[in-house]
Amino acid sequence: QVQLVESGGGLVRAGGSLRLSCAASGRTFSSYAMGWFRQAPGKEREFVAALDWSGGITLLTDSVKGRFTISRDNAKNTVYLEMNSLKPEDTAVYYCSAAHKRVLPTRNPGEYDYWGQGTQVTVSS
């Protein structure tokens, strides 16, 4: 069983930055892929970023490339989402996820087995 707890969300002005953290339980954290998704009001959950077990292979959705960075610290069982140059359209609840059967990252939410409770990110214009 894996438990994920996100933190770091908040209210920020457009152009600002936030760093989200996701603390994971479980001794095998370092062996599986992790991802971040987001869901805005009235919209479906969408993929944001993912990385492989080592952090050496990353995926980003086109709308955040050049602004967001995903990384992980396996010694701390934590994955991060560094968000810069934030825009109002980045406003959403951000969810951390774990795909314990995969070592490579994926954009498919159906391949993630565990999800955090979410953290709200609000970007004002």
C-alpha cells in the first residue's frame, strides 16, 4: 500500500512560482514511476508531468513545458513539481500519483494506482 500526501499549494499572482511536494510512504518508492495531474472546476483531470523511477526520464504536457519541472528525491520518498511563470489557467487542484507497476513514466491516468488527496493552486491575474 502506498500513501501520498501533497503540500505546497496556495494562492499566487500570475508570473509567480510555487513548489509542490508529494511525500510517499512505502519502502519501494524508488522503484516506480510518479506523476502529477490537475483538475480545474468543470473540467476533467489532465496530465501535467511524470517521471521514471530514477528521475532521469520526464514527461511534461505541452502547456507547461519551459515553466514546470518535475523531480524526485528517492532518499526522502518525495516527488516535486516546481512551477514557474504561473498563469491563471494553471489554477486547479493538483494531484500526485504513483504507478507502482511501472518504472517508466506515462500520461495515462489509468495506469496510476495510488493518488493523493490533492492540493489547491490558485493563480490570480
